[in-house]
Amino acid sequence: MLTWTERILSLPVRTAAVAEFLRELSAKGWGDLNGVLATFNDTDLCRDALDYWLEREWVVRAPTSPLTALVGPAFSRELTLHEFCGEEPEAWEEAGEEPAPLPKEPPAEHSEEA
């Protein structure tokens, strides 16, 4: 039986949903929890992932909507997708690699008036 981490990382659509959620948290300070959970389409997996993120204080539920998550006090923009999905660093060492952090959002274009 696969762990919740393996159940996310083994399916590209689930991995992509978590990656997008993590990007939203990093860029905006909030993320669409409903989108992630709907993509999982698995109640136990949703509960396991959300409990993991809440226990580590990486996210908190928005007070105005249970379908939105806000960054928690322990959230770091340096979190990797693999860390966020519960993969332990030992797994990276066994594979001989360390996962890269999510790519940073490009800076917004702006014009300077003379």
C-alpha cells in the first residue's frame, strides 16, 4: 500500500495540483485548498495531506472560508514540493539528489515614467 506521499507524487495531476497550491501560497500568501482537494478526489488522501500541512503550521484555514488556506507561521518560501508532500530528506539522499525548490515567479514588468 502506498503512503499518502507516494499517492501524490506518483500521479502527475496530483503533483501538479500541489505544486500550484504551493506556488500560490508563496506568491500570494493564500492558496485554493478546494482545487487541490478536488484534484485528489480521495477523502483519506485529502485528510492526510491537510493534517500534515496543518500540524507543521505551513498552512492555516482561512477564517472566512474553509476552502482557502493561508500561509501559516512556519511556512517558508524555501519549502520544496517533495518536503511539502511529506517526503523525508533520507529519500532524496538514497536517490542521490536533493529536490530543487519551486521556481520563483518572474518579477512583474513595470515601466518607469521619466
